[in-house]
Amino acid sequence: MKFYTFRKENGKMITKFNSNFIISRIIQTDKATNIGCMYLEENGIVGYHQAVVPQLLVVINGEGYVRNDKEEYFKVLPGDAVFWEKDEWHETKSDKGLTAIVIESVELNPFLFLPLKE
């Protein structure tokens, strides 16, 4: 399990085409990729299971906890991205609610765009 950040401070200012915004790139793939939005309500949980393919959890709103095969939980907040390798055991839960984008692909390489969280 690795933790990355996509916070505004790590983004790039775009001014091309008279634009004025910051983008924090997350991922780029050439092969099939599944992208979904996951909503955990209060006391919601994504049960302990193995990742079928590499998976990136991109926290958008709320807060929660994640773990891998160890029983230690790590708090995640908006701006955090958590990466699990194929076959890595993991779980996500939230006491108060959490919204996240989930990206799954055989060629997921978040380190190409995202800095590791300190």
C-alpha cells in the first residue's frame, strides 16, 4: 500500500487557450480501465479482499481508514490517493462517510504523476 497526494499545491497551472486553472494529473492508461465513484455512508465499509488488478482510491470528500494485510488502519482525507497492487489484501471504512473515485487497471502507475504523501 502506498499513499500519494493530488492536492492543489502539487498541480500544474494551465494557461494555454486563455485558460486559468490548476490540474493535478492522476493517471494515464492505454489499456482498459475501470473508473467509478464510491460512496461510503456513515459506518460504511468495503470489506477485506484482494485487489483483482492494481487499484487507486482517490479520496474526494469525507474521511475514512484504509489498511492492507496488516491490521493497522491509516486515516485518509480529501486529497489522499491510496494505491494497492494486484492481489494485495485491503479494506476501506468510514465512520462519518467518504466519497472516492476508484481507478482499476492492469497498467496503473500512479508514481508517474503523483508525488508520494509525506
